[in-house]
Amino acid sequence: FLGHHVAIVPALRAALETDDVRYATLCEIGCGCGRALQHLAREFPTIPRIVGLDLCAEQTARNRERYAGERMEFEAGDGLAWIERHAEPGWVYFVYG
């Protein structure tokens, strides 16, 4: 599924490894079905919190069921508004595709 977007993984790894910051949360804005977020959660096991944001409440509910037991959480709503209310230092944001 990564296709030509596969470059995001090494690019993100390089960016995270060159910083002295310990990242607490990886947040995808517009996570859709959650596959890219799941892939990155597996690629970055030291980031303790993985959050997927999506406008579609139905898709968010499906993701919560599909990925139950994994260290991912999903929230429905406008990404920027959600981030303004919840963001803290040590977050990494990305958009896939």
C-alpha cells in the first residue's frame, strides 16, 4: 500500500533520529482506514502514543474495532481543531498521500 510513498518511512526515521527530542506521540491527520498509521506504529515502537485523526466518525469507529489491542487510538473531527485542543510538546504530525 505504500507504493511511491514508501520514502516517508526512512525520511521520518532520519528526522526523528537526528533530533535530541524524545517524541511522545505520532499523529496522522486524515488517517482513513489506518493502514499507514499501523505501519508507522510498527516502524517506530519507541513512540508510546499513536493517534489517527479523521473527519469520518464511521471510519474512526471501524478503526477502533479493527485495531483494538494495538497501541493506536483514533479520533473523529477536524484535525486542526483537535490538535489545538490536545497537542503537547513532543508530537510528530504527518499526512500520508
